Amino acid sequence: MRKYLLASLGLVCLAGANPVQAALSFRVYDDNSLVGGLSTSTVTGNLAASGSTAHFTLSANAFGTPIVESPSLLAQTTTISAGTGFYGTHAIRVEFTQTDLSSASAGGLLALLASTFTTNFLVNGENVDSVTLTNYVDNNNGAFVRATQIATETYTDGPTNASPAIYANVALSNALFSETVVISATFTDKSAGLQTSSQIVRVPEPASLALLGSGLLGLGFVRRLRRKS
């Protein structure tokens, strides 16, 4: 009996383990042209980037595993501004991706993922035509691959927009997969700015909660047996 209970505890620990170093990467497109000088990557789970393109200035922060529990991906405080020499209409696309993510749900089961989006039109929001935030997952673990869309929102006015949690069941038949966050915005005039955030988090499944509960219950039985002995 004691061996069975200890095995249950072991399964709980293995479910949360993530021995693979997941790569968190960032890149920017200005009018569909990649701005190579702003591309960056890290395995620490904490990514910060800033700089300028031909038409925009931006700064961004993102957090992934191991800073947050896999398979969460948080693209936060992404600030985009049109430059003072900005004329006409121009578009910017900011992408975050993390590969080598794992989940207790991987290996043939469904994973319930939740996405949320926010956008603040900080300066001259009338000069921002639209902002679209979209989250993706790729079962083949490709960087920046937009294979399966799990949630999207488009905002056209402000100053503040926020989505509720958007749920999606995703088939994760492979042990490792990737997630990608894409933020696209179209500006129609200069001196405009906005700030956005997007996140993907795993929603605990009833089976996982039941396993955790049995493990904790088993721990209580083990302690009681030790006291009696």
C-alpha cells in the first residue's frame, strides 16, 4: 500500500517536470519585412527587447518556462509607437514563440488552454487603425509556426480593451510542442502609441486535479502510518 502511494506522489512530480530547456524567441516585421537587428532568443524564460524599425519604436517583455509553469507564455507590456517621421499607413507585426514546451496532457490527450488579451491606446488612438492579437500552438514544436490558432481578438478603438479568458481544447499528441503569440497593428499617422499584452496558460484538468488530490491524500496516509509505527 505504501509503495502504491509513493508511486502516486512520483507521478505528480513527473507531471510538473520540464527537463528540456525551452527557447523563448522574439522577432519584428515592419510592413512585412523582417527587422533582423531586433530578433533575440533566450532559454532563461525572461526576454526583454527594445529598438526601432523604419517606422516604429518598441519595447517588449515576455515570460515563459522556467519563469512560469509550462506551457504558459506571457507576452506583456509590449509598447509600440509611430516615429515622428511617420507618414502614410504602415503595419508592424511582433511575434513571440517558445519551443520545447511540455505538458502533463501531452502524449495523446487534450490540453485546455486559456488566452487573454488587452490593448491600451495610449496616444492618439484615432491614428491606430486596428490591433490584432492571436495565439497559436504547434504540435510539431516549430519556432514561430502558426499551425493551430487557439484564440484571437481585434480592437479598433480604446482607450482600454480587455478580453475575458478564451478557452480552447488542443490535441497535443507529441511530448513537446511550441506556442506563438502574434501582435499586429496598423498605424495611419504619426505620434500614436499603444500597449498590449497577451498570455497563454494551461487550465488544470479534472484528471490532473484528481491525481494531485490522490497524491496529497497518500502523503497523509504515509504520515499516519509513520506515527503509528
